[in-house]
Amino acid sequence: MDHMIHQSQSLDEKGNIDPKTLRRLLSYIRPFRGTAILALILMAFSSLTTLAGPYIIKLAIDTAIAPGDPSRLNLLVALFLLSHLLNWATSFGQQYLMAVVGHNAIYGLRKQLFNHLQRMPFRFFDKQPVGKVMSRVTNDTEALTEMISSGISHIVGDTLLLVGIIIIMLGENWTLALLTFLTLPLLFFTATYFRNRVLYAYRNVREKIADVNTNLQESISGVRITQSFTREAENAHRFTRINRENYEANMHAISLFSIFLPFIEVISAIGTAIVLWYGGGQVIQALIPIGTLYLFLDYTARFYAPIRDLSQVYNSLQSAVAAAEKIFGILDTEPEKDKPDAYDLKRVDGHLVFDDVHFAYEEDQKVLDGVSFELQAGETLAVVGPTGAGKTTLVNLLCRFYNASSGQILLDGHNIADVTLQSLRSQTGLVLQDTFLFNGTVRDNILFGTPNATQEQVEQAARAVHAHQFIVALPQGYDTVVQERGSMLSAGQRQLIAFARALLRDPAILILDEATASVDTRTEAQIQDALETLLAGRTSIIIAHRLSTVEYADKIIVLEDGQIQQEGTHQELSCIPGLYRELLQKTQ
């Protein structure tokens, strides 16, 4: 998986940017190319008006002030003010338009990334910390927004400004122009020297902020465990260490800029001094007018500014490409998808067959080893066994959260590997031990899998699992907002809402994975009362540690080390020596 995440290497060892990656990044601008072209036109006008200001002053000095022509001076002053007004208008326009382009482009990229993550296989999330995935969607896309919104403006605008300065300087006095360019080799060497160091510094910053997000997300999610084990101090020390590494990475990147930018200013001062020394001598000898010297002094300062800015923008571009590496790495990872010839599974009766099913999360770690059983439509199967036996994995394979390594799973005679994921999962109702409720109302959470259901159907499902009574007692009843993960509800109440959510979907197959482990005895009794009616005529799989919840199952299989050790009914298995009776005795 790691090689998939990092397969989009867009910078080589020398820090050169891969044009293919850059083109891919800029392709997100294509839908807004009309706006971008208009912004580029405004950039060109902005550069022209920037160049016009010093040249108008040069003309004023040489053709109005020196000869004493007040009317010409008035005209040139008016032109100078007009050029600045036009510069303000064009600068505002191009900055606003590029911001529109940048935010729209990254809006599309972030949406694409989110939709892609929704279709990623469980194996991806098994190996990717949530905090790092969040960093890809938030921090890294934000870096791209900044690059497109302002970076492109600087690249185009500064390049046009630089070319314009060179042309005008060569046209005015090629000797002074060449003297100005004497410092370019030193400038090029300095930029090249710092380029690679800044690249790796930015890569390190991206990694460290992702580590901070990962630790923060984990700490907040596990705050109850942290407090119950009084591990606040240890967690704080760990976060301090990770935060310190992020701080040091940022300070290292900043220090590189702190050295680089003043060095550019020194080179700029050297260039200005050369022009002042030589050009001043030319003015003293009356070889060039003083306006020309002013023009060169002004343009020399402006000449180094776009070079300095382009170096900064190049560093920002490297930072953006480093972020794009991570994003494209995810987008290039294969999502879950159906076979080319996959077909929709029609409503099934629920006849289920596991035929010599093998599975391993890693090649050398078998979780299921030759599991075979058959379940008739409408029957209830209980799967029991010690922790790590493979019970939840069995359910994951049935829902195709993972694909079996070998063997086949048949549903009404259809190999589930040959049908579309949507048609398969739409016929299963899954209730987990760790119930997840979304931030929204109780009604929203029950409707999550069946958004078009009526209020009457919602209440009917809630009544069936004995949830209606406590729901209507909430402050706003079904419109009560349950907050993130349903934190305002008890574990039992969350579980009952999850039952209602699954049952409203009217699945052909109902799966309860340790679904009563988090509820108290009274709530469990309420659920048991409902289960007899709810499971009637519906193929069901119950995974439980509490064997009292599986006594009425039509069939029980006992898993250990990924293999079926026993199979039968509760009455049969409780009467013979074996793992089931051992587990039963431990729960009594």
C-alpha cells in the first residue's frame, strides 16, 4: 500500500519538477480557462502599467524638468497618475479572478478526493491513520489553493515584468544593462543552492503537520480512555514531542528563507551600486541624461524584485507539488470497483453458502482457513468463538469489505464476487458493537440507509426495536440532534437507533456483529423480545460473546483460529464436550 501512496513522485533527486505532474495539477484549472485567460490579460496590463511609471518619471526629468517645460510636465504627471490607477484596477481584477479560479479548482479536487476516499477499500484505511488522510483533504489542498490563486499570478506577472525591464534597459543603454546583469550568475547559483534544501524542508513540514493531525485526532477520539487510565500527562508529553518536531521542521524551512532573501537583497545592492557608480560617472561626463540614470536605478531595484519573488514562488510551487504528491498518491490508489461484467443482484431469498473460504489480511497471517457452511433462507446463524477467531472477518467478507483470498461465497447461488457492490450491500443490514451515529437528528440517523422512508415507517422501525419510547422522551423527539457519534445518548440508546436504521432498510440479510455487547441486561431483554419477530423470515447472522443471545439460532458455528471447530444447535453443542460448552460455562 505504501508504494501506492507514494507512487506519484513528481520531484526528482535534484528537486526538478516533473512537467507531467505539474500539467496534471494545472488540469484542474481547465474548466475555468476563460476566467484564467482574462486574468492573464489583466496581468499583462498590470505589468505594463508597472513599467510605465518609472519611464514616465524618466521622461519628465529629461524632457520637461530639465528644459523647463511646465505644460509637458503637467501632461506627464497626469499620465503617471493614470498609470497607477490602471495598475490598481488591473491588479485587483487579476488577483480576484485568479482567486476565483483557484478556489473553484481546489473545490473540485477536494470533492474528487472525498468521493474517492468514500470508495477506497478497507485495506487502505487499515494502513492509513485518519489524521494523515484528513491532512491530505485539508492542509494539502489548501497549499494548492494558495499556489493557484496567487502563485500563478506571481509567476506570470513577474516573468512579464522581468522581460519588460530587460527589453527597456537594453533599448535605453545596453552597456548599463549588461552591467546590471553581471550579478545574474551569482543569483542563479544562490537560487540553485537553496532550491533543493527548501524542497526537502517543505516535504518534512508536510509530514510533520500530518503527524500532528494524526496524534490530535487519536487523542480526541480516545479521550475517555486517556482519562480513565490517567494518561493525560503521558499523552501531553507525546503530543509535545510531535508538536516540537513540527515546530523544528517549520523553523528549519523559515531559516532557509531567512538566509536566502537577505542574500538576494545583498546581490541587489551590489547591482545597484555598479549602476550608480558607472551611470553616475556617465552623467557627470554628460554622456547620458540624469533621467536615464534614474530609470536604471529604479529598474535595477525592480529587476531583482521579480527574481526574488520568482524564487519564493518556485519554493511555494515545490511545496504545492509536495502536497500534490500525497493527494495524487491517494487518487492513483485503486478504489473498490466492480468487475467489468458484474451484474446487479436482484432481491434474494437469503440462501447463503460459504464454500472453502480462505482469507488473510497479510499473506503470512491467515484469518479464515477453509470455512464452509450453508444457511437456508430465513434461518438464523450464530457465530461464536474467542477473540481473534475470525468472526468479524466472516461478516466483512459477506459484505465484501474485503474479498476472499480463495473459495467462494454464494447468495441464492450467485457468487458475490460477480455482482455489483451496490446491489449486494443494499440487501444487507449491519449493526456493529461500536455504533456510529452521525451529527444530525435522530430521524436523520434512522433514515441514513433509506432516505426516502416516511415518518410512519421510521416510527414503525423504532417501535419494533423498542426505541420509540425513549426517542419521543428526548427534548425534540425525532428532531433531537444527537451530536457527533451520538455522545448525548447512552450506549444502549445508540444501539437501538442502529437497530432501527438497519431494520428500516428491510434487508434480506441482517447482520448483528456483537450488537448487544454494549447494552445493559434490561435493554438486551427488550432487543431479544423484538428479535424473534424481526428475524422471522429473514436470513440473519449473529456474532456475540453473550451466548444467551444465540440460544434460539437455527444453527451455531464455533470458530477458533479461523476454522470451524463445531457446528450445530445450542441444545446439541451444550451437551457435548468442546469449545462451545467451555464458552457457555464461562458466561454463566
